[in-house]
Amino acid sequence: MSRPDEPANDDWVDPEIIRPYVVTRGRTQHASGTFDLISMALSMGPSPGPGAGLDPEHLSILRMCRQPKSVAEIAADLDLPINTIRVLLGDLYERSLVSAQEPHYEADMNDMNTYRAVLDGLRSL
């Protein structure tokens, strides 16, 4: 039984779900850039003024990215889900306010020799 000051179960909405939804205006996909977890974002140019139409979260990202930061670091520092950060970074990337450096993988993922070497290593364990 619920207390009188608590909303009924069907009226209760988790604020942890609402905040990212509001921050991204309901968008779940970013328009530009890949933004892998280890992609590095860096602010470009001077900070935009108050009339730039950016949300506080956008401005926080720009401040944080004066030095290169990974997408995972940004999400952790702002306490927002990764996909929310990706949407916000996409907004900033479209406006040329951040640059994104995607990770470079050393191994060719289509190289069968790499897979054989991994399998041989696992079998030897």
C-alpha cells in the first residue's frame, strides 16, 4: 500500500529516464560522427555566446573538451548515458564546435591470420 504523499505506481516516472530524454529532445540517434566510447572530442574555436542556442549540457561538454576527452569520460563526468552524450556531441560536431578523433585499430579485422593466431593462442591455454 502506498503512502498518501507517494504517487500511484502508474503515475510514477523514473527521473533517470526523463532527464536524458529531455536533454536530447527525444532523439536517440546522433546525426553526425561515429563517437565510439574511446573517440576523443576536442572543443574548437572560441566558446559560443549565450545566443548560440545551446543547452547547459552542450556548454558543459565544450568546457570539458578544452583538453581532449573520450566519450566515456564525458558521460561519466556529466552522469549521462553514453547515447545521450553521442547525440549531444553530434549536435556540436554539426556546428563545428568539436572535432572528433575516431580510434585507429591496429589489426585488420578481416585478416584471417589474426583470427587463426587468436584461436591457436586460445587452444594452447
